[in-house]
Amino acid sequence: MKESNMLRLKIILKSSDYNNCRMHLNLDDNAFFLLLINIIEDAVINYNPINNYEYLTKASSYLKISYEQLSKNKKSHYHSLIAKLKKLYKKAIGMVDLYDQEYFRNTSINLEDILSRKKEKIINNVNDNYLYKLVYETIFNFKNLEYLDILIEKDPSIVNVSKETPIFLDIIDTYLKCLKDKDKKNSSYYLRVINKFLDTNTFELDNQIREDILETLNDFINYKNGLTKTDLEDLKNIISKLKKQYVLNNYNINLDEYEMNKSEMDILEHFEDMLENRIYLNDYIITIDDIDSTVLDDGISIERLKNGNIMFKVHITDPLGMYSYNSSIITDAKLRTTTIYNINPPSQMLPSILSSNKLSLLKNKKRLAKSFCFEFSKEHGIVDFKVLNTVINVSKRHTYTEINDLYKKGGTTKEETEMLGLYDEVLKYLKKLFKNAKIYEELKRESIIGNKQGTSSFSESLISYLMMFTGFKTAEMFHDLGYPYAYRCHKIDEKWLIILDEYIKNPKDINQKKMLMDIKSRFPKAFYTRFNQGHKGLDVSYYSHITSPLRRFCDILNLLCLDTCYFKKPTDRQIYQLEKEIDTTCDYINMQSNSIDEYLSKIKVKK
């Protein structure tokens, strides 16, 4: 059996259903059946409950489906393989935890059923009259998640099956009883059942019943002593999922990743065709992000020019270089408006194959970019600014910690020392330019609450100020050109700035913390609009967002403004259409921003 097929199947099993597995692998019935045998045997021998459990469960249920599609002769021929696999399961029982021992026993029974077909009628006889009893028996009597998977695949609506009382309520009650009785084996099983329901896209509950369940779970946490740390985390995770689903019913928020179709995937294979009319840059470009960041949408480069000035550039990935603004992918991103953080995992605005791979500024990969080029003179400030359509190649990826360490050491090579010196010179200029923005930025992060103001490291300040400056200069340029643009604006009552300034000067009084939180609660949100009104918090006359197009849609909208009005001479009709697009999109993003904020506040689980 080809190892590549086994690896592909492991990956596919994590997200696909049976038919998708068959389609992706393109194997005949016999080859697919043998591949499942191999994957199950490998997973049992090298069993790991964290990494193996889900795809092993699926593989076992798919084996049963696949078996039924074999010819009569082949079924008879493979009886010995099934029997051998059954023995392997039994041998493995002593090496796993209590619940998984039960799982292995059930799987062994399932393999025996393939041979005897004793329960074929139960699996195939799915109708409305029998459905509730079948699901109930599978969960509470058979206690077999494999059968439950098969039932859900046959009819995803079964997770909503109910008579007088929703079956989910019975599952929750039984789970809590197991926790109360310290029945670890069964509590582990029912926890998996609960998560299987909650993670199914078609799961729904009446709002009142959901509220009753949330109240029951919170009461159990508050009044039940003796719960382990793991039990508490599991309960809070259930509460979090229930809250998310409740709020999603009331807000226009989609957390499911956009599924790219074949033609959209094919575009990725024709990257070279998109490089026309772009400038190839040979700059030494670096990215600076957190160590676990996968979405890299900005890079920077710097050099000393022959005239003594400094040329620094901010390179931003260009989604519109690959997909048109009116494509389904970009339209879907517009409906999402932003990547939603503070949930695990974050809900990405663009499909992960784009945001974390094909559009992400990965090291040694050609990427389409917009390069914002600034020529800086120590005596005169910025003496030239332009934007280029470029093809770039990131030379090195750095973390914030790495750059900070290099900065403290002065660099490990002559080139690094010179590069860091140039960045330091530019950063000093930018800090003076945005000297009044510090209060606004720290207030948003709550890093000035208490007796000490927050301080950012060299690398964090460098990236923050470079991105802020790019947003400022691009907005200023569009204002001067007179073309439509999506500005990021912020207004504030002057009296709050006066009170805040008093706090900054004298933060010793402990009651000042309460006052500062009151100021923050009244601090108005910034908003997007075509009509520039300045950004009071940053204390600049013009500002925009354009440096994070993989995470914020307004940045993509402003890339469209560049493509329409900067790199080309727009017609009156194009200007009119762009104005309409900016107005409707800004209104929608502002509205959706409020919905997302409220959504995140409602799903927050108390620590």
C-alpha cells in the first residue's frame, strides 16, 4: 500500500465525509477497503487518544460502509483480514485508558458485525418513526460513537431529534450524573457525545432550553465541590460552545471557513500568469511577527541611498492580484469583514490555504505585493512617497523576540547592525510624528491602567509605527488626489482628553483606575467612512487601514482604491461606482463590527 495514500487518507479523514474521501483518493472499492484496513491497523498499533481517536473512529465506520460495496467473493476473501484486525483490537485493550477500552471493545464488536451482519438492519433502517429510538439506543445502550457517526452522516438532522424532551438534555443530565458519581469512564464517553452534537453544523436547540441548560451547567460548576481542573475546563468549553451557537442565531456571523471550488483552486496553479506588469524587487525583506503567527501580511525593508537619505518600504500582500474584487472569495470575505479573534481557533476572514499559505508572506516564496516606498531625509522628513505593484520574496522571518535580542546586541553581522541602525533612525522620526498617539494606543490595550504606563519593545514599536505611518500617508495621498477612499476616523469629546491627560500626569491615586475605566467605556469607537474626519485618537488629519488585507476587509477595499485610482486613470463611471462601493461597504463593516463585539462579549465564559 502506498504510504502517500495512507498519509492523504489521514488528512482527509479529519474533515471529509465518506464520499469526499473516495473522490479525493480516486481508488476502486477494493483498493479503498485495503487502505482503510492499513490505516486502522497502523492507528491501533500506534494508538494515541489525542491524535488518532477521531480519524480512527471515522476509518472504522467507513470500513463498514466500504465492506458493503465489495463483491460477494471479495467479502468472503477478506473475512480473515477482518478477524485478524479484531484480534489486534482486543490485544490493544490493556494499553489504553478506561473509556478507550470500551471504545476498542465496541470497535471489536463492530468488526464482528461486519462478518455476521447482525446489526445491519439497525444501521440501514433509518426512518422518521424509528429515528429517535435508534439514536437513543446508539448513545445510551450501545454506547457506540461509530454508529452515531454513521447515523449523523446518513441524516445530519438527527442531532435535533426530540419527542417531548430533546435528547441533548438527556445527554447533559447523564454527563453531569457521571461527574457527580466520579464515573470517569462514562463521563469521558458522554463528553465526547456532547461535543459531537455541538460540533455538528446542523445542531440546534430552542433558545429557552439552551438557557435552561446553561443555567444548569453554571449551577453545577458553582455548587459542586470536588470537580477536577479538567472537569471544570470541559464544562466551560461546553458552555462556550452553547453560547456561541446561541449568539450566532442572532447575529450575521459565519465562523465556518469558505470552501474554495475547483476553479478557485486552479487559479493557485497559474501564479506565473499574474506577474505581468509588476516590478521584481531584490530587497532584503523581513517579516516580524509572533512565533506562532501563520498569517503574515506585511514585510519591511530598508537601505541607505547614495544621496545619504534612507529608503524604507512596507510590503503588503495583494489578494486582489490573485482574485478579482467581485470574485466569490472576496465577496465572502466582505460579508465576514474581519478575522474574529478571542475564539479558539480564530475564524479567518479568508480561507486558510490563502491566509496562511498562498497569500502569506512566507520565506523564499514569490508573492504579489503592494510596496509602499518612503524616502526619508533626516533634515526634511519624507521627501518622496510612492506605491508599486511588485513581486517580492521574503529573505528572513523574524519574531519580535529575535529582533529585540539583535537590537540589544547591536546585530551579529555588519549588515544586521547597519539595518537595525537605519530602522532605529526611522523609528525615532515616527515616534515624534505620532507623539500624541501613545495615549490612544495604550488606552485601547489598557496598558496604562495602574501606577505604570506600558512600554513597547523596539520590534513591537517598529512594526506598529511603520503600519500606522503607511495608513496615514496613503490616506493623506488619496485626500490630496481627490479620489474616493475608505478612511478610518475617530472623534472624541475634548473634555475626556483633558481628564485623561490629568491621569497620565498623576497616576498615583488608586481611584484613578476606576476613573480611567470609565473614560475607556465612554471612549468612542473608530469607524470607516468615505468622508475624511481625521483620527483624533492618533492626532492625525488622515488615517486608513491598508496593511492587513488578510485579516481586515477594509484593507482590501483600499487596495481596490489603489488599483482603480492610483495605478490607472479612472473614468467618471468608475469613480461613481467606487464611491457607492465604499459607502455601502463601510456602513456594513461598521454595523458588523458592533455585532462581532457584542457576540464576543456574550460568548465570554467567566474564568
